[in-house]
Amino acid sequence: MDQIFNISLAAAIINGLLFAHSVIMHFSKKFGIDMHFKFQWVFSIVNLGLFAGLVGWLNSVTDIQEAVNVENNVYFVDANLFLVAVFGVVLTTLDTIGSNLIVYVLCTSAKGYMCNPST
């Protein structure tokens, strides 16, 4: 559980930092917006890797989804951690595909947009 806690903490901290970075970049005209869009895929992959690692560690626990384990485990009191982690993987996968599709395919200078100045 220590490793699961550490991965969860890293995911929460990194997501908080990426959220703050994204907000700052959307209101900044000169301060690195080019780099933000250039490395959008890196942010998405790091986030996806953290959630996939969390699912992997949770999946390594024997019978984690068994009813007796879920009912008698203090970590499952408020929410099913495994389902939350799987939902995180699904959401970050959709984010990775969607955000990069927008930045690199739909929002190009050839189409009259300036999301990604390099395209």
C-alpha cells in the first residue's frame, strides 16, 4: 500500500502542477506558450504512465476486487480504488488522444489557427 500511496501522491502532485501550468499558459501570450503546445504530448504520456502504474500495482494485489476484500478494507471505504485508477487510465488515454489530435491535426496554421505555431 505504501507504493500505491506514493504513486497516487505523485499523480496528484503532477496533475496539480500541470493544471497550474496549463492555466498560466492559457493566459500568457509571450511566456512559453509555444513550448506548452510543443510538449503537450509529454504531459499526457507522463500522466498516463502514472495512472497505468497505479492500475498495475493495484492489479498485483491478489483478489483485490473480491467482495470480502472490498467490504473489509479501509482503503475501499469511500471509493473503489481500483475502479478509480482504471477510470484515470481511460480518462488520460482520451486526454492524450484528444488533446494531441486538436493541437497537431485540427488546430494548425494551415487551417487558420495558431494553437501549434510549428504546424
